[in-house]
Amino acid sequence: MFSWVSRDARRRKEPELFRTVSEGLKQLYAGKLLPLEEHYRFHDFHSPALEPADWESKPMVLLVGQYSTGKTTFIRHLLEQDFPGMRIGPEPTTDSFIAVMGGESEGVVPGNALVVDPRRPFRKLNAFGNAFLNRFMCAQLPNPVLDSISIIDTPGILSGEKQRISRGYDFAAVLEWFAERVDRIILLFDAHKLDISDEFSEVIKGLKNHEDKIRVVLNKADQIETQQLMRVYGALMWSLGKIINTPEVVRVYIGSFWSHPLLIPDNRKLFEAEEQDLFKDIQSLPRNAALRKLNDLIKRARLAKVSVVTQLPKHDKASEVNSKRFLY
């Protein structure tokens, strides 16, 4: 009697238990999605395979902007100390990608050593060649902020031929690689000389599909009067509206992110409130890291599924069924 009850119970699988969400996502990817990607050569046409370090790494913040917008100074203000390899000046001083990460002692790790370290989530950057690896480094130091996040400082965006030729590697492709893996992208603008070059516009457009990660900082706002600041803010919102095609308004933080006294202190309370809001947003990244990884895995699975369907002949139903078994 009721033999069907016992049959159904036997057919049911026991739920898998994982210590952390990241561990569960890592095993889900390795067991379900990765075989599908390898079978249909997803890594050759879309995105490299994810490795264990991609799931276990700390949340990362990517800073992007034209030269002399205050990216390196922003990191120093956030850490409240200097970091190895830091250079600050009005000219294009940062010509390398610098991963600022926590460590037991201060030091610099060159790019060629980083991409062979399985504990770091940078192994796939080896594909961009020596021209990039010579301009990639990790600055590690003991700092309480870096216990929970890592920060990627980028070279200032140049204009014209310098942007395309002088670097010796595909700058936009490297930024896109980082954008796919970081938890937050901060675009910095200089309020004193607001000018979005064509190259910067192309870089921002290259961050398409990552609009939810983008935050905008209007830096050095203490250098202009309140009336001018309102006009600059309006001009920035108008320019971003033409580049970032989203129905939501981009969140812009206004302030002066450095430790020097304000040149024009009229908007001190506004700058302090905006700084606190931005730092709270950054502090929330470790709590939301698992959710971000889950969202990225879902987006990757959908992209892989579309890639499989486009490669299949219309009559090849068996392969389509097999691809669904991989995913589900």
C-alpha cells in the first residue's frame, strides 16, 4: 500500500550541503557549467574559464578615469596611508595597473609572478601578453580596509593615438576583463576640468552590461564655487545620460577625496555626507559578495546557453537536450 510514496522518496536526491555560498557556487560551476563551456568552446569565443581563486577572492573595486582625476589619491585617502608603487602628480603618473591588496608585509609583486600564482584571481591575464604584464603589479600591505576588499588602480585614460598605440596592449579589453570580475566600478571625474574625451566615452561604453556595478565620483569639487558646481554637475549628468544608456539615473558622489583642507569650504557638510555614503557603499561589498557571484554565474550560464543554441543545427535536438542536462 502506498508503494509510490517510497519510490518517490528513493528518487529524491539528498540536498548538498556547503560551508559557504562561494564554495557551493564553485562546485556548481565546476560540475554543471564548466563541462558545457569546454564542450562548445565557450572560452575561445567569449570569456576564459573561472578558477577557484575567482570564487574565493575578496571583493574588488576598480577605479577608472582620465589622468589627473585623483584615482591614486582616492585610494590613499581610503586607506589613510601610502602604498608601494604610489605616484601622484598632475601629469599621467600611473602607467600601470596596480592591484592594491592586503598582506602581512609591504611589498610589490610584478605581473609575471602574479599570473602564475594560483591563489590570486589574475591567472587568465596572461593572455594579454608581456606588454601588459610589464605594466601590471600588486602592491600589498597590512591595512584594515584591505582585509575585506582589494582595489585596482588603472592608468589614466589618454587621448587619440596615445590611447590606442602607445600602451602596446589592448587597454579596453583589459578593463573589460576586470569589469566582468570586480564588485564595484568607480568612474572618477575632475570637477575643475570636466571633459569626457572620446576615448573615455568608448571605455565607458565598453562597460556595458555592468551598469549595476558603476558609481560616479565628481572629485576635486572644493576647487569651484557652488554656482559653478551646480553647472558642472548638470553637465556631467547630461553627458553620462548620452553614454550610459540605462533608465535609472547614475548615482554621482560629489566631494574632494583627499586629506588636504578644502580650498572653498562652503559645501563642507555636503562633501562629508557624500563621502560617508560612498564609503558605506564600499563597506557593503563583502556582505553582498556572494549575491554578486551568484548573479554573475546566472549571467554566464545564460550567455553560455545562448552560445550553445546558436552553434547547434536546427535538426540537432539531441545535442540541445544534452546541453540542458549540463545546465539543469
